[in-house]
Amino acid sequence: MSRGKIVAATDESIEQAAHVLKEGGIVGVPTETVYGVAACALNSSAVERIFAAKGRPANNPLIVHLASSDSLEQAVQFPLGQKTSERLELVARFWPGPLTVVLPKLATIPAIVTAGRETVAVRVSRHSVMQKLIESCGFPLAAPSANRSQAVSPTTAEHVLQELGDRIDLILDGGECDWGVESTIIDIRVSPPRLLRPGGVTREQLIEVFGSLSDRAETDRSDGAPLLAPGMMKEHYSPSTPFYLVDRLALPPDALQVARIAFSPLPEEVSSRFAITETLSNSGNLTEVAHRLFAAMRRLDQLGFDQIWCDSCEEKGIGLAIMNRLQRATARFRS
Ligand code: TXA
Ligand code: MG
């Protein structure tokens, strides 16, 4: 397949991408979680292009990415109350990293970025390409995951090309994403802080820091009605092939061509019954599973099987983020 708009990330191509962004363009960018599609967070019409390219509902806000936590004042309204400041100091230790924090929004961030909210979700990525790009731009970047709305997030530059290639200006290739699932999102304006989306920074790590945490209410709507609580639609990450979570030893009906995603090797007498089996880790290591999961879902979805069956795992550590994404991926196939 042609690599089209993909360029390997180098100092020169990062400069080129910064130029495209300054001119109001949109660019596919690597982060340590998943690939994003970035625009200047201060440029409404550039951000509008992101919503159009993704087919994203206007009521779903974008994350604003900063080069370091020293530049929070580019997006966040200071001063924060004392309690929120203390909580910010506690979570900032996870930056740069797979964590997004909801804080009061600075007036200069256009309403389109935050879908009219008074809050802004900010993140400092650990990926050196993303850090260099933002530094070179000198402004923060609004960047959602670089997939069409409702589809599986991209973890390679080629995935971004498949999803948005005809709708964006350039894709910086920074290799496979380390984590493979999106960042953890936490609202620290409230006590205890509220976990809006599980991700690479685990619930357990956050509880260690804060003592306790409240979980978000399941209030998302996929019917276009305003989101009571922003965040993810129930049916997100959907492959188009019917996708199910199954017991380890479940066998497919003879009449169906079923693809299998296993988190660790299946017994031969089980795996041999599937049209194809993708084993994500030799040892059942969930960090490896997260790293490879979206790519496996995407690949198998393109092969035209009748169904895809997948393992599940305990909702502990990174397992909570994995199960959150899998539950969303299977939602529309459950009756
Ligand atoms: O790892 C990630 O977070 C990736 C990389 C590219 O940074 N980005 C990402 O963006 O996953 P996106 O747009 O696919 O998911 C962002 C989520 C959405 O569910 C959105 O509703 C929520 O963050 N969000 C954005 N702004 C918010 C806000 N002010 N309050 C609450 N949730 C917010
Ligand atoms: Mg997304």
C-alpha cells in the first residue's frame, strides 16, 4: 500500500508538520497511547476540520496537548482553588504520560475545542515526537484519536492513513504506540476526583495518590443528545464484524467462520477450530495485550469473517482499560 502522506518523524519533518499546523492544517501524530489527529488548539477553523474529518459530533470535546506541565497556563484558567491545586500537584507526577486531566478552561481556548464546556481536558504526552512538535509550534495542539468517529483507535501511522488519509494534510510516523489504549481521564475539580476513562495510568495508582476515587456515571448518549457527562459513547471502538467476548474454551459452531483473539496461547484442540487465531501475548501479559489489541481487532475486521471472538480479563491494572474498550466494542452486538 502507498504510504501516501506518511513521513518518518525527523527534525525536518517535525518542522514541516509545525508549518502545516501554523497554516491551519491538520496532522496525524504519534503519542505513547494511540495516534492523534492534531490542529492548533487556538484556531477554530483548523479544529473544525478535525471534527469534519472524523465525523465527530460537535458535542464531544477534544483533549488539548501541551509540551510540558510548565505550559498549563496556555489552556487552563489559573488560579485554581487550593484543593484543586493540591490535587493537580499530585497527578502531575504522572506527566509526561498516559493521563488527561479535566480543569477549568482558559477563555482563549475556542469553544469548539471543548464543545462549549467551561472545562478543558489537558495532557502532556511522553512521546518525544509529540513534545518536539508542540515546542516547535509554540501553541497547544487539540488532538483526538485519529480514527473516524466510533471506530477503533489507530496505533500505527498506516492505521491513520486507512482512517483519515484522504482528509488530513500529513501523518508523522513515530512507530507503533507503546500503550495501545487511550489515556486515563480524571476530573480533579471534585473530591474525590472522578475517573472518566480508565487507561494507562491505573485506577490503583490514582487511588494510591488520592486515597479514593469516584467512578463516572454511565450517562453517555450515542443518539446525538447532549452528553450529560462528556466522555465516551457507549458504542465506541466497534469493528463491523460481529464481535463477542467468550470463555477461553468455547468452540465455534461448524457453520461459521470465526476469528479468535486470545490473550495467551489456547490449547491446540481449541485454536484449531477457529479460522484464524491471534495470540496477543505468550504469557498473558496484559500490557502486551493492550499494546496489540486494537491492531488485531482492525486486522481481523478487514478479513471478512462471520464473527470475531475475544478473551476477557480481570478488571485490574491495565485490565480495567482493556475491558472498558472491549465492552464498548461488543455493545452493539449484544441484544
Ligand atoms: O490517549 C489519548 O487520550 C488520545 C491521544 C491522541 O492523546 N486521545 C484521545 O482523544 O483518546 P479522544 O478525543 O479520542 O478521546 C478524548 C475523550 C473523549 O471521550 C472526550 O469526550 C473526553 O476525552 N473529553 C475531552 N474534553 C473533556 C472535558 N472537558 N471534560 C470531560 N471529558 C472530556
Ligand atoms: Mg477516540
